Amino acid sequence: MFKNLLKSSLIIAIALVLKSHKTDEGMFPLSQLNKVDFKTAGFALNQSDIFNPQGVSLTDALVRLGGCTGSFVSPEGLIITNHHCVFGSVAGVSSKEKDYLENGFYASNKSEELKVGLTCKITKSYEDVSELVLDSVSPRMSPKQKKDIINKNIQTILKRERAQNPDLTIEISEMFVGYSYTLFRYQTLKDVRLVYVPPRTIGEFGGETDNWEWPKHTGDFSFVRAYVGKDGKPAEYSPDNVPFVPKKHLTINPKGTKSDDLVFILGYPGTTYRHQPAQFIDYHQQYILPFISEWYGWRMQQMEELGKNDRDLYLKMAPTIKSLANTKKNFEGKLFGLKETQLLKTKQDEQDELLSNMKSQKGNTQFLNTIDSLYKIRLENAQKNLILGRFSVDCGSFNAALAIVLLKEMYPKAPKKSDTLFWNKWKAELSKKLKGQYQILNPKLEEFTIAELVKRANATPSIQIKGLKKIKNPKKWASKIYKKTLLTNPTQFYAMIEKEPWKVYNSKDKLVALAEEMMPHLRASSEEQTAVSLKLDEQLPQLLESKIKYMNQSFVPDANSTLRFTYGYISGYKEGLNKHPQPYTYRKEIFEKNSTDNVDYRLSTPVKDLLKTDLIDQRLLDPETNDLAICMLYNMDTTGGNSGSPVMDKNGHLVGVNFDRAYTATLNDYSWNKDYSRSIAVDIRYVIFTLKYLNNANNILTEMGINL
Ligand code: ASP
């Protein structure tokens, strides 16, 4: 009996070892796919199935869609991505009468598809250009000189490459600051149209309550289609354009996955900070994360309040509110994760170990002291710089005032009205400075924001600006000046620049006076920050090289919006780490959430009816629970920008669309952690279910090769 018990526990132990596949940190660039042991990991694919510059591979089905990722799922340019990736576009084509954001949108044929302002890029090839970029850079140069040479070299390479490939978009991405650079060639498709977006109570079910949370039940998916000119070349929107034919599109696996299955992602993760020193984490933990999350909370509250009784204004502000809320919670999650994992201490210990290894081998450790002293400056000035920075970032009207002041500085003497030559030039320069940056969401929001910033600046001892100190009641002051200023109305303001530029030059606008007063302080703050950043950047290659040499570490570049590969397994949480440790969520739980009075869990009537249906094709149901899987969890290494990334099974077939991470995985941006890092996708079975049973969208399903 005892022997048998021993035998069976041994079998269980071996099974567990076999099951708990080793995954690790790694957003591998295409150039480092050879670091992956595809066979041991459980793939039925090899490296060239993922990327094959000589043939066709899965990367040909991938697109960078705005700040997100998408993938081709049909031979006619149909792309699957997230609901939240097209949220802004949908808000843009919605109105009170045609509220696609609320009700969803379905083009039952191509002529109904709606033009949206998105572009998509396909990675065609890449090349390491580090040597060319760093040519003529010498250690004796100042950080600024180095940066200038690097920029000049980049421009030269880009010019040459663009001349050779006029049809492609060429970008050089810094894989590691001052150390390694890769040139990417992209095909850019500019005519993208909306095909399908589910109703908001599916696409955004759970809203902010469930954002960055597990368990989750959000149908965060949508479809768009890329078009090209009749000659097959990328072209601007035209009704005559034809659907783009991708080299490769993904096959759908409508059966989905089960626990422990291997899954992988190709996508465009945005930014991570894994190669930064320990002091960087300290700076973020002490200042950036708490400051920004609190400030965004304040901004959101103002917008919600203003949009309460004005649906059109709310729709205009909705994408901004959504993005602020997203960052706020992400930053709170990071703070939580940093505390739980004590990452700062781990990083510090690692740096101490590096220092002692280097000392024992007589390495030059001066750069570590330099990093330390630069961070002292950064920490000392953090609060001041953060507040001053928000004046121009969050107030379009103040930013416009700054542009006027800058141009007055450049041309301190105003000539006569009759000097048309001068005024034409001045006008052109001012318009250029304002272009693209001068956007006002709402004049009241501008007024409230500046009042709040003045109040906060005056409460910060390291900010001593006379013009601000004079303002005793910021709210009253702001209300007065915003009654008069023209700067909150870009259309009128542009008209004035056009007709009477001298009036703008000589403006007695109080906002311009404030900008004048603040300009030297803002300039000093920005110059100091740039100088510190440049010097820090200069130390980073040494930190990296030392880690490789003295700590035997290997180097996978930080995410930088270039195409990456990552893999992992469908995997829940260790007991105790999450209230829902299982890696799937199901339809019945949606009703449990909906029975609370949280508006984020509301369901519109058609969606409620849809979810209640019993007439589901058995093939879409999870065989174990006989329920419909909604979302799934896996231990991959993803970050922002991976939204919309296809989640594929071991055969490279589509089983889900990545859209989020769990709260504890927001930490990924600093470090991947095997217990905490979990990413989330909408299960492909829920996508198919919605298309089929809500909209009877057989044309989309057939196009994707699904016959139910
Ligand atoms: N929600 C994120 C995005 O928009 C995905 C993530 O950060 O994991 O890219």
C-alpha cells in the first residue's frame, strides 16, 4: 500500500515537472528566435515557420495597427484586433443618432464598411545597422555630441534606404540606447475600414472595474479591413480601392485551448525598462507612478463631471478618459507589484553584486557612481519637474500661449503692420509650432486644469515663480482669464493669426503673460532634465556590457514597438494569489457579475438575450464544463502594444486575441515574474459565438474559413 502510494506520488511529481514547462522572460526580436528551443517548448513549428525572409511565414500575417497589433485572418485583408484598439475610431464615426460605440457596428458587406483614420504596417525585413549608426562616435565626445552624430548617421542611412525602397516605410529602432540599432522595412497600408465592433456591453464588459484584472469577461475584439489601390500598391482612401491580399493569413482553431497548452504571440510590444538601473525603479516607485496615477484620477473626475449632461462632449472626451483610466490603474498595479515582489531590492542587490564582481576583477566601476549622482539630481527635482511639465502637456491653451512667447523671443521687435514679408513669415512659423499640438477638448477643462496646476505649483516649495505666487485664489483667477482669452478657441485663434497677426504678437492676453513669466522656469527645468537624461543614456551601454561580462547575463532588448515573439502556457494562478486561480472564465459568470448593481457589468437587452441562448453549436463549448469560455489566462511576457496580438496554438492557429494583463502583471514593464506575470485574451470561441449568434455574421465567419 505504502509502496503504491509512493509510486503514485512519484508519477504525479514527474507529471508535474513535465507539465510545469519552463517559461521565462523574453520578448524575442526576430533576430533572436534562435534562442528559443521550439521542440522542447512543445511547438509543432520551427523558426522558419515564424519568420522566413525568403518565403512565407506567420510574421507576414501580422500588422502594427496604430499603437496596437492585429493579424490578417482572411485572404481579403480582414484583420482581427481589439475593441479598445479601435475605440477612438469608433467614437469618431459615432454620434447621438448612430451610436456605434454603444450598439456595435456590423458591415454585412464591403460597401457598408466605414473609413477610419488608422494605418497598418507589415514588417517586411530587418537589418542590424549598429556599426553604421555608431560610426565616428568616440568615448571622448560629450553626450550631446554623441547623440548628434548618432542622429546624423541615422538620417544618412534612412535617406539612402528610402531612396532604394521608395514604396516602403523605413525606420531605425534603438534596440539598446547607444549600443545597438536595427533597421526595419515596413509596408504601410493607409486605407483601413471598420468591419465589425461588438456592442459596448460585450467589447467593454467589466469596464474600468475589470481593467487589468482577472477574472475578466470582456469580448475585447473587433475587425477592420485593409485596402490598397487597384494596382495592389498601398494608397490613400478611395472608394475604388480593393481589399489587400496578404502573403499570409492565420487559420482559426475554433476548438480553442485547454489548461497547460502551449500558446505564443507575435506582436508589437511598446516599452519596457528591464535594462535600467535600480535607481530608475526607485525614481518610478517614489515619484512617477504615484504622481501620474493621482493626477490622471483628478483629470478624469473633471471630464466625467463635465460630460455628465452633454453626450456629444462625453463622446469627444471618452477616448481620453479611457486612456487616462487605463494608465492610472496600470500604474497603481505597478506600485502594488513593486511592493509585493520587492523588485527594487532585487535590482539593488543585483547591482551590488555587479559592483563587487567588477571590483574583484579590477573593472572600472566609475559609471555606477555617475548613475548614482545623476539620479540624486533627478529625485531632488522630480516633484517640481512633474508639476511644471503638466502645464503644457494638459493645457492646449497654455501651450499656444507658450508658442506665442517663443516666437516673440525669436523676433523681439514687432515691425509695422505693413511689413507683409515679416508677418507672413511669423504667421507661418506660429502655425507650424501650433500644428497638431493645439487641441482643446473643452474650455472649462482648460480653466479648471490651469487653476489646479497653479494651486499645486504654489504648494510645492521648490517652485518659486513670482507670477504664480501672486495668484492667491487660482480658481477665481482662472475663471476671470478664461472668460477673456481667445486661446481656447483654435478656429477663431487661427483666423486671427491669419488676418491680424500683429494683434496676436501684441496680445495682452493674461495667459500669454503667464506663459512669459513661466518660460525661463520651464526652460530651465527642461534643460536640466535633458542634460541628466543624456548623461544617463551615456552610462547605460557600460552597465549592459558589464552585466554581460561580469554577471554572465544575456541580452534581449527592451520592447520598443518592433515585432517580437513570446511564448508560454495556458496557466492559472497559484492558490492564494488571485480569487479566481483558474485560467478560463465562462459565460455563467457574466450573469453573476451582471446581477450586481455595478454599471460596468450592465448588459444591453440584445446582449443579455444572446448570452442566454441555448442554441449553441456544441463545438464551441468547453468539453469539460459544457459552458462557453470567454477569456483565458497565460504566462507570457507581454506589455502595452501587445493589445490585439494573435494568441496562437502550437500549430500557429489563432485561439484568442490578447488584450490585457492581470493587475500583478503590470509589473512586466520592469521585470517578468513567473508567479505574477499573466496576460489575458478573449477566447476565439467567444468571438465566433458573438459573430454567429448576435449578428448572424456568416459572411465574416465564412471569410475566415469557419462553417458552423
Ligand atoms: N491593454 C494593453 C494594450 O493596450 C495590453 C497590455 O498592456 O497588456 O496594449
